[in-house]
Amino acid sequence: SSGINAEYGVVFTSSQRGEMEDFCKENTPRLALNMVGGRETIQLLKCLGENSHLVTYGAMSNSPMSVPFGLQVFKDITLHSYWMTRWTKKHARTELEDEMFGRIAEFYQSGELTPTPYKENSFHDFAEALDNAYKVKQLFVVDKTLSDPRSFGE
């Protein structure tokens, strides 16, 4: 098993470009995780130190990413991609999959990983759930819908 040794992790959004630039002046990370793609990814690459890695696991911006050759050549930055669906197909019902889920369970049990806050809803409350979708994650629960008196005209 491989361990990840990091002093800290930092999350940046596109609206925090100035904060990211300040961070990069004082730090030289060796690993960046990219889930959006697009222009902001180039900022991530510029921040990385020599012999670093950028792992892309999403492309939410649907924008192409043009990587300056200088960053790859002079900093020796390696680009990687990760797609969970491919990994799952390759490792389904294997010892590696068992190990992954075991480690995730340990993270939850220790409190290192916590679920995203959410609100459970009946399908009958879809309008309210949509109104609150940007405030907290909304889940539609079948059992909650079936136990709702509105489901059977009562």
C-alpha cells in the first residue's frame, strides 16, 4: 500500500486566483489534483515545483487545456488522468477494491472524512428542494416518499 505524506491540503476555486498566487509565492507543492480543467489548471501547473504531478480526475469546465511545454520540460511536470469508472471496471471484486473501501471506512470511522451535509426529501417536496439546492445538498429518498401521506391521496 502506498501512503500519501502531505503537510496540508489546499482547495482553491476560480474566484480565489489572488489567494492561489500568494500561496504559490511561499510554497512549491509537488502534487495538484484537478477536477475542473480549463485556464485555472495552468495556474495550478505554474505553482508546482520540479518533478511534480498533476492528476486530472474531471473536466467540468469542458474547456480544452493547453499546457505550456516549458512547464513540462523545465520543471519536469508529469500529467496523469484518473477515471473512477475505468478503475472500477478493472478492479471490481478484487482485493484492491476491498482495500480501497476498507480505507474509506477507516477514514469515516476516525473522523478524517465526513459526509457532505444534506437534507432528505420526499419527491413531493421537489420544489422546495430545488429552491434550497445551492444551500445544502438535497437527496430524494424513496422510503420518505412512500411514507408520505400525499403519496396515496390521504
